[in-house]
Amino acid sequence: LLGLREEDGSWTTWSTETLMSETEEMAAYFRHEGFEAGDRIAFLMETDPYFNFADLACIRAGTVPVPIYLTHQDETVAHVVNHCGAQTLWVTDQALLERVGGFLSQMAGINRLIISRPTADTPATLGGIPVVTTDEMRGIGKVVLEKQPTIVSDFEDAIEPDDIATILYTSGTTGVPKGVMLSHENMTSNSLVCMHELGDFQPGATGERALVFLPLTHIFARAFQIAFWGFGASCYYCRPDQVKECLPEIRPTIWGSVPRVLEKVRARLLETAASET
């Protein structure tokens, strides 16, 4: 279902079964730790499968993921965290954890940090705040599920279509970022209807392959992600500067883009054609 192009050019992949089992364990951790429905969890994360795991774990626990643009200045990140009332901040890796350490004091409400890709240098605390790895979350969640096997599914069954699924903040190009509250029905209905309009779109593991490089902090890429979950399409994630190499490797049947990327592709094609006899 999910693939990530690593720095050495190799691909790491995860199955749907892994996505579902690990997010259930992480959701059980949230329930065990006393998180309530509607609690905000801020994301400072890369666009990759680790975002997917965090996103789905939060949704299954009834908490509300609040993704933040990595391009924001530190003070803007702090503003969004404070404005949405998040007490937990989730980062992808050590580099982002170190960045957060530089302005942690500006986010008075944060009492827990989560990291998806820790290293040997990842501390147990940062500025007096505990740092929890996703492996630790899953370990606790696994024990919880052994004792209460329906703790996550019971809560999922109680989620209503008009409950808040996520809060997406604007990019800030027109002023201070503003939070947009989107319900589960907002997200799923728009995403699934768009894909149903593609009459020849083939759901299932052997069907479509999507290449994703646009930021999941934006509604466009996020809606694609929700749709691909629903249709069972395989999603491969890369950075924008890796697209050229990834296209022949993945041979995607669908991708979400922006005009500038298509303009650059067209210019390259014309330049190549002009050099031929």
C-alpha cells in the first residue's frame, strides 16, 4: 500500500495489514494514556508514509491531527500549536525534533513529544518534556489490546460523520494562518466522490499506483491520501526533487500535481525534442 524512496534510492514498503495493525496499537496507546475525543495533536512531519501512520492512528483514537507546514517560521509553528490547543506534538525524525527544541518554550501547552524515526541520539526528554517513540507507543498499545481487544474498535464505532476529523491551517501567504475544521464526512465524501468520477479508476492492490510529492499539510494531497486509503491504491512518496527518478521506477497510473510542475515537464520535453534530428 505505502512506499517511501529513501536517501540511497531504495524503496521501503508497508502493507495494508501493517498500516492497520500498527495504527490500532498506537490508537490503543492514546486511549490508555487518557486522550479524549477531540484532543488536538499537532504534526510537524514530512510528507511520507510515517505521516499516514500518525494520521490514521489519531483518527482511529478520535483525536484531531493538526498538520503544520514545514516551511513555516518557528514562531508561526508555535502560533498554530498554541492556537489549536495541542498538548502533543508529533515529528518525523531527529532533525525535526532538534528544530522543535529551539522554540519549545514558546509552546506552553505541549506536554508530550512523539517521534516516528528516532536515532541513537534521540533523548528520552527534551526541555523536560517526555519524548515517546512510535515503537514505545505500539508496545504499550499491544499490551492494552491483549487485555481490551475492542478498545479501539468500540471507540471507532462511536465516531459520528460530523465529528471533527482534522484541522488544516492555511499556508499563511495572506496573513496569520487560519484553522479550517473539517469533519469526517467533509474529508471522505469529497475524496471518494472525486475518485468515483474517474470511471476507469481501478481499486485494489493490483490496480492503481499513485506518486505523491505534494505536502500532506495541504487539503489537495490530504484528500488524495484519504481516497487512496478508501480505494486500496498503492501510494509511493518522494520529495519534489526526486520526481524525475521516481516516475520510471514507480510508473504511476495517477498523481496529484500543481501547474508549475507540469510546466517544467513540458519545457523539458520540448527542449529534448528540439535537440533531436
